[in-house]
Amino acid sequence: MVRCFTLASLLVLAALAASMVVLPLMLPPLPPPPLVLLFFPVGIMAALMLLAFSPSDGNAVVYAS
């Protein structure tokens, strides 16, 4: 079985996990973002869903030989 993680990558992951636990306790809370900025993720998700469920034109695909 091949090892996926080296010692260095495990140390980096442990440091990131520790920082996600410690930093929220030290940093002050941020004010909420403006309402307009909250629509950007909703718009991106709507565009991705539109692209995912729209039919693709498989006949227009050109294969190079």
C-alpha cells in the first residue's frame, strides 16, 4: 500500500487544524457583509445549476483525427 501523506504534509495539516481552532478565539468578530455581496454566491450557484441542467449539443462536438 502506498503512503499518501508524508510527515511534512501531516504537520502542515495539523498546523492548519490548530489554527482553525485557535484563531477564532483570538480574533474579534467581523461585522456582516453588505446585502449585495451576499447575492454573489447565490448568482454563481444559479449559473452553475443552469449550466448543469441545460442540454448540451452533442452533435456539434468535432473530433480531431
